[in-house]
Amino acid sequence: MKKLLTFLSLSALLAATAAAHCQIPCGIYDDAARITEMKEHVTTIEKSMKEIAALKPDSAQNINQLTRWVNNKELHADQLTEIVTYYFMAQRIKPDAAQYDAKLKTLHAIMIECMKAKQTVDQAHVAKLRTLISEFEHLYIGHDAMAHDHAH
């Protein structure tokens, strides 16, 4: 029994170490879909900002809706940041990749703009996010997103 527990403990430790570079090493990647999803999050952040700016906190209903739009904006900014960190930075961008520094700088800038978008309803952050995602898409996928095959 003691040997079995030791074996299971070591197996769990080795499995955790082997999977440490990504969340689950499943090998299922769809880079173009992730970039599309990033753009959708930006559109949702933009819509949330517009709704927040339009609503007046003059009734319980409006206060409720304001709260929901703020929460929605926060959620989508966080989800965009998760794609940047857990998908691209942790799993897809390798230290030996071409333009590694430029890709990381652009992803970091996206994270900063997500943080700023959470703090305000300034549409300039939405525009900056769109620009940065486009820059990253060009750096990572190149001109033809459909022809890209980035196997790891």
C-alpha cells in the first residue's frame, strides 16, 4: 500500500510538471478562433461602455442595469486577458519564436488596455485594443490567417 501511494504521488507530481507549460496539453489549438474571440470581447466591452454612459442612476432599475453593464465590461476584459495569458503567452508563443519580443510586448499592451478599459468608459481604450489585436494578428498569423498552421 505504501509503495502504491508513493507511486501515485510521484505520478501526480510528474504529470503536474509535464503540464506546467500550459493548462492542459491537449494539442487542440485554433489561433484564428481565439483572435476572433478577442475581437468579440472588445465589441462587448464597447457596447457595455456605451450602455453605461447612456444610463442615468435615477431609478433602481437603471442602477441595476448599470451594475450589470459594469460587471459585463469587467467580465469580458478579464476573458480577453485570459486568452492573452493562458492561450497565447503560456501555450502558443515560444521563446524561440520569430518576433518573440514584439509579440510579447503587444500582448502585454493588450493586457494593459484591458485593465484601463475596466477603469473607465473611454472609447479610446476600445480603439487601442482593436489596433493592438490587429497588430498581434499580423505579427502572429501574418497576412493570410487561413493559411497559418502554427503547430506546437
